[in-house]
Amino acid sequence: RWADSPMLLMYLQLLCGAFALAAAIGVWLRLRWAPAVIVLYGVAAGGMVMSLRSILDLPADARTGLILGGMATIAVCLLLAWYARRAIAGEEPNRD
């Protein structure tokens, strides 16, 4: 339920959703700022995942998995931003 979740988590989810929507629109329209928004989304989403332990008061053993998950989120978004930058610039990926 919404009433049971911390407000900080709700705001972080809204921020991530706004970045995701902006990135999707930017990539769809091939706008040059789209890769930067993908990176912003990755940092926001990865940071949110890494901070879940303190936000939700989770046990200490959850820390490792959350940090790895947050880092993986950031890494995937960096790769997606790199690919989007190439695609928007008109470079075709090498398919040899």
C-alpha cells in the first residue's frame, strides 16, 4: 500500500519514472540529449536500489545484493547511452 511506503522511496520512483519517460521520448525522436538522460536514469535508479537498505530498514545481509544490483543498473544504462549516442548520430553497429 502507498500509505505504508516511505515518501522518499515514492519520490525516487517518480524521479526514475520521469527520467525513463524522457529517455524513451528522446530516443524515439532521436534527440541528441537522450543519451545524457539515460545516464541520469541509470544513476537515479542505481542509487535508489543501493539505498533501499537504509530506506526500508532492511537487514545488513541485503547490502551486498543491493549494491551489486545498483551497480549493474548503472553499468547497463551506460552501455545503453553509448549505443543510443551511436544510433542517434547515425552510426550503424558493426554486424560482421
